[in-house]
Amino acid sequence: MKSIKIKRNGTFYNIYGDDCYILYYLLNYKVNRTKVGFPKSSLNKVINTLEKNKINYEVIDEDRKMDFRNLNKYDELLELGKAKYNNDTNYKDLIEKVKTINPEKLDKILSTIVKMIDE
């Protein structure tokens, strides 16, 4: 059964790979190359959020593990997390591109977008 692995590294905890997208989705933590880090003081907040959402987790370097057996929503939240991350990244990229468009062309693009939304 899948679970989020929370690995302690000094005074911080790190979550790697696909697991980081779940924390991005649930807590809006910044993803830095498929890694999310947070301070030790936030561990209870993370654990409470995972338990509330019925996500199995394992804290490496401490003796804490929770198992929700067949109620594990890992895959569901992973897909939601990846979609949110991709949408947010695409949105930021689009904003940067829009900043470089000349005003006349931008007016035409915005007009087209508004027409499409209003349909």
C-alpha cells in the first residue's frame, strides 16, 4: 500500500518524488524539483492533514506510522496534486509570456479570450 515517506534531515523534514505533489495540493507547499521541505515545527500540521485526508504516511527517524488500510486516498490526491501543480506552473508561464506581448496584439488576444468565455 502506498504511503508518504517523511524523512527527517536535521531540523527539517523532506518529502520526495510523487509524494511532494500531495503536499503541494493539500498544503500549498513549494515544490523544489520533486522535493518538499518543511521545518520540524510543522510536522504535526502535516500529519494531521494527512490523517484528515486518509493518507498513509511513515515518518522516518521517528516511530510514527498511520495506516488507513482500504481508505487510502493516495492515488486520488496524487492525481489532484499533479494537476494543480501543472495548472499553476502553466498559469505562471502564461503570465510571463503575456508580459512580453505588445499592447495591440494583447488587446486582440484578450478580446478573443473574452468571446470564448462568453460563449
